[in-house]
Amino acid sequence: MMHTFASLFRNKEIRIRIFATLGLLLIYRIGAAIPVPGVDAAKLSAEIADNSILSMMNLLGGGTFERLSVFALGVTPYITSSIIIQLLSMDVIPALTEMTKSGQTGRMQMEKITRYLGVVLAFVQSFSMVYGFDKSYGILETSTLSTYLYTATVLTAGTMFLVWIGDRISMKGIGNGISIIIFAGIVSNMPAGFAQVYQVLVGGESSGAAFNGVLQFIGYIILYLAIIVGVVVMQLATRKIPIQYTSSTTARGASDITYLPFKINSASVIPVIFASSIMTAPQIILSFVNSGAYSKVSSFLSLNNWPGLTIYAVLTFLFTFFYTDLQVDPDRVAENLGKSGAYIPGIRPGNETKTYLHKVLNRITVLGAFALTLIATIPYLLPMFTSLPTSTAIGGTGIIIVVGVAMETVAQLKGQLTQKQYRGFLK
């Protein structure tokens, strides 16, 4: 591993990409510290600490949400927009379906539509958020329509500027730019989180109690690392289905066998985002209609209570199956196997292969859904039985995103290094 990283920094092109990524992330962190003018961030921060849904949004935004900085929305509207466009292109809107089959030109058109929709979603979300917070908590210095529109415009511009930074990272830096931005936001909050846990467990205690607190803090670190290892295992775990080719070419031969990998967690962290969005939507709507009903619904759907946490867990579990079905189509896989002259040993091609692939995918998705739901709910389960605050609890969406992005980026760096080595060999 150390040899690999040393090779990366010896490579001039990759070294330039790493520094370009760090420079763009520095711009992001500077913007994350700039608050929107006319906002009382102290009131908003206090309310976020008591609202589990808002705490999750603050986590994904890297702490920018509680300060209501110009990057408070993060890239969430763009991600939501891309998910919507992806769903609609699954034979829902024929025009979008055709774009997916039109190669690079179609992808560019879909990206343009995604960005336009992202602007609309960002403005609607920011306007409704600012209006609801101001009516409920009085976070603005002046409560006028022009102030709402101004604040919403600033937040929307911040989101689209972040999307632009993400594009620059993808083109000039390393990894997927949008993922790297979310990764940086979450990681930037980790030191403060560990410091807060240490203060809760150790600070202000007598010598004997402090010693026990230190042991608890060490146990916290060990459990944190164990969950990271569990997430890595979940991300890498696959079910390998043997595939045998019947091609008569000399390249393969009659008995050439390979494997078709099905990931246990094909949906990644998307089900968690879906679940939180579904639970946030009625609260946003009620904030416009009835403040009393909004308070009751927010309390009921809070992830710090059993009813809200149960709904959140069930939605995450169900959306795992839903999104996995969108990502992996066993019928299409079976058809592609038939077209390439491949079959699963012991399974007849055609309908029997489709049935078998559906059965395997459903079985492994049960494991993936249980694992994802458990990791997503751990941050809210632990505070119910310990003195840890929700914002610093172990596990959750943050670890899944951080581990997934880190693994993807390292794999991409290794691929670029291997490509450069092959180029040098050919030269």
C-alpha cells in the first residue's frame, strides 16, 4: 500500500491531479464558512441539534447546514435531480429512454436536463426551507418576500457552484467530483465529533470516573473501526455466479468458465437518502400550511423516537429492494448471456435463467438491506441506551459514504497508475 502511494506521488500527472483536487476542496471549505447575510445561525444550530432529520441533512452537507452558509444545501438537490432523471429514463418517459441509448450525445443532453432540474429543485427546497424555518424559529432578521427570494437565490447559486467544483474535480482532479465533495464535508466534521464524544465521556469527571470514561472512549474508537471494517466487507461482498461459454473460438474454448458478480449492496447509500427525503417531505409541506401540525408531525417522525425510527428503518429496507431492482435487471442479464453464448451450469437458458437470477438477487438483497438498515439506524439507537449525543453516534450514512468514496477513489488512482505504467512500457 505504501509503495502504491509512493508511486502515485512520483507520477507527475497524478500528483498535479491530487493538488488540483485539494485546491478545489479548499475553495469548498472556505465557502462553507461564509454564512448567508441576514440569518441568525445560532437559532438554526440549536434547532438542528434537536431535529434528527435536520441533523442528517447537516451531516451530508458537512456542517454547512447549521450555519446556513452559501453551501448549506450542498449537492443534495443535484443528486435528487439525477435520481429522478434516472428513474424517469427507465421506460417511463420515452424521450429520456432514447437519450440513454444515444451514446455520448444522449448522455450530454440528459446531464443538461439534470442540471436544469437541479436548479429548480434547489430553489424550491431553499425557499421552502427558509420560509418554514423563519415562520417556526425566526431565523431571519427581516421576514419579507424579497428576503426569502434573496436567500433562496443565494443558496441555489451556492449549490450550482458546488456542482461546478465537482465537475472540475472530475475533469482535473481525482475521483468523482460530487462524491469527493460529500466525502470532504463529512470528514471535516469528524475531528469535532470525536472531541465532543471525548468531552461527554471524559471531561469534567473525577479521576476515577475519568479513567472509566477513557476506557469507554477507547471502546468507542474500537467499535467505530469495527463498523468501518463491516462497511468495507458489505461494499466488497459479492455473490459469484459461474458462467460457462459455449463458444467454439480458440480464444475461449469449450470449457471456459468465468463468474457473474452480484453485489450484496447494489443500491449503495441511495435508499437512505430516499427514506430521509420521504420523511422530510410532509414536514416541509406542513410548514407552509399549519405550524401546529408541523410540530406534531416533526415530533412523531423524529428519528430519536421509536415510531419515527421504525418508519425510517422500514423505508430504508424497502427502498433497498426498489433501487436494486432498478440498478440490476436480471431479465436483461439473462438475455445478454444468451446473446453472448453463455449459460449458468445446471440452469437452462431462457426463462429458467431469469427465474434463477431473480431468486439469487432477492436472497442477497435481503442481507444487504438488513446490513444497510442496521448501519443507518445505529446513530439513533445508541443514544437511546447511552449518554452519547445523536450527532456523534457511531455508524450511519456518513460512514457508508466515506468508505465507499475512499474505496472508489483508491481504485481509480490505482487504475490511472497502471495505465501510465502500460503507456511507459509501450513507449
